[in-house]
Amino acid sequence: MDYSDQSNIFNAKTWGWAVHLIGAGGITNMLGPLLAKMGVREIHIWDDDVLEMRNCPTEVAYSYQMVGRSKVAAMADAITYLMGDGVEICQHQERVTEETKLAPGVVVCGVDSMASRKVIWQNVKARWTDVPLFIDGRSAGEVTSIFAMTPFEYDEDYETWLFDDGQAMKLKCGARNIGYISAYMAAEIAHIITRYHRGLPIEFHTQCNLAR
């Protein structure tokens, strides 16, 4: 692979971490192919869901021909189609629990419930030495939030944002997601990973209302 056009922004030759994409929905569905294009060579995909018709308009890596397949397998195929054998894709058709043994690497949380985030956070918190960077992406309609932390940096602050699902923003039917929100968040998360790799400062919490 020739990454020379981007090597001063993200150097694929010196990036050695795996990246775990937990949840294969809107955000991570867009992020997986993007990371592979950047030069991340090992990507783990975690999700126990099956692709539904309603997912295809908002989750760009999926086609309607994939409906009925596991999201993990469909996303792996999409990345392989783009990159050939240049990326090791590890498929995990299961939910991450507190006991799940994740290989050392960056963890990106893209799940759609606070209960799942709490479980993932407990897993990550127990093994910080294996997690150089933790990123949690959330969206509600056109409002987005991204949290990013290196080990023990903002753990207490982050935990104040792990509220119950009943406290989450209530949306009108049909306002859960749209493709450009996922594209925007995937780009922001990829940018965070790039800044981390270059040793640049990372914002703990970035929020944006794209409806403005």
C-alpha cells in the first residue's frame, strides 16, 4: 500500500495499535473503512446485530444486498472490498461484556444505549494499560458528542456522563440518524486518532449541533 500522500498527517508505517470498533452501526460503520484507508492494519468489529433494511440508508458501508447478514460480516466484507488483504479484520459477532478479553488497542464505543456504554467502560477501565486511547461517540438527531481519553485522564469526569437511558434525549420518530451525521462523527474520530498518533492535544469532550 502507498500512503505517501498522507504520511505527514497519519504515518501508517509507525502506527502499531489495533482498533476495536464496538458496535457496527452508523458511526463505526463509516469509521471502519476510513481507518483502513488511513493505514490501520488490524480492526476488530464487535456487534451481535443483523443488518435490517432500515439500516442501509444511514449506514453507508452496507448495501441492500447485505440485509439479513450479520453487521460484523457485512462490514468486514465492505472493508475487504476496498482494501483487499491489506487489513486484518477480526469479526466478533457478540456484545462486549465486562469480562470480554479485548486485544490491546484503541477502543471506539459506538453503541446506542447508555447501559451498554457503562458495561464497555467497566471493561476498559479495568485494563487501561492495554488501551492507549478510548473514544465514545454519541448522536441524538443532529446533536453529536464525542469523548476522548488517554489512560486515567478524565475517568471521573467521563463517569458523570454515563447517565441512565431514561435521561437520554427524546427524539421524534424518524429522527434517530441520517448518513451525514455518521460521516461527520467518523471524520472527527479519525481526526482524534490522528492527533493522538502525532502526540498532539486531544479535547476530552466535543459537541456539535448540526441543525444550526
